[in-house]
Amino acid sequence: MVPCSLHRVSLHSPWISHLLFADDCLVFTQATKRGAERIAETLDLYNRGSGQLVNKDKSVIFFNDNCDVSQKNEVRESLQIATEALGEKYLGLPTAVGRAVD
């Protein structure tokens, strides 16, 4: 079993590590080489168990605003996912989580 990072969407929310929607999956981890390696290990385990591969040309990566360019490059290179993108909403849910500003 591969350990995963857990995150909260707010102070009092439950901890989450991933979200699954139909044939899509959002995975949360720290923007570090080790975090990227854990995702790669998980995808490899999935491939070996199911025989299915993730299409990295259709995959995108999304970073928190606090990530610097070197962190982003290290993670992108490690996962071999070049596209950084995610809209304001994903399947009707907001992608950016933070405090609401009036």
C-alpha cells in the first residue's frame, strides 16, 4: 500500500486524499518530488492490477499558488505531465479552496 497525503478543504471538514468522478480522478499530495513519486507508484500499481494506463497527454496538474517554479518543474518532470491547468470549477465544484472574501 502506498501512503498518501491527506488534505482538508476547510478547518472543520474531514480529511481527503482523492476524489473520484466517473472516469476522472483528482489526487492530492504535496508538491514535492516524493509526493510525485508516490502518485507515480500508485499509478503503476493501478496499471499492474487493472491493465489500464493513464493517458498523460490528457492529464493535467494543478498547483497551489504557494508553489514556486522549481517545485512545479520537479513535480511535472517526475510525473511526466506537462499541462498545468484546471478551471475555476470541476464538475460543478470550485477548484480553488480558501476563505471567501466579501
